[in-house]
Amino acid sequence: IVQGTQSLRDGKWEKKNLKTLADTYSNLDPVAAVSIFNELDDSTVAKIMRSMKPDIVGDILQEMTVQGGGNESLIKRAARLSDLLRLFTEDE
């Protein structure tokens, strides 16, 4: 995985697995999804979120800010994830 201005890339097999995870986490309550995402690295979470519907991603990011309750590190993580999502290219 290359971060920064370059796109984030993953193999075909990983895309299928990430889509399965995205479908699974999409069916969870945002509180549960955030709890799991807190144990994963940012690039993995961004890859999973990329396969989710925007309204579900929004609910999860909102929950991060609510759970953060002023916790600047969790709010900053939501912003970092948003930025990573921005870096994905159309062909991925």
C-alpha cells in the first residue's frame, strides 16, 4: 500500500474479501463497526469503507465523532479516513 498522493492499491483477491467485510460491517450498528475499526489500521478501514454505501460510511464517521466526545484523536482519525477515501482512483 502506498499512501500520500498516490492511489491505494490492492489485489483482486483482496478486493473480494474487502467487499465481503464491507457488506458484513454495513449490517452492524455503527457503534459496533467503530469498535471493530478501532482495532484495524487506517488503510484497511478506508479500503473497507470504500465498498460501503456513502450513508453507512457517514453514520460510521458520525459515530466516531460521537464516541470521541471531544476526544481529538478519534475525530482526527475520522478525518484521516475521509482523506484516504479521497485518494482512491476509479479503477480500483
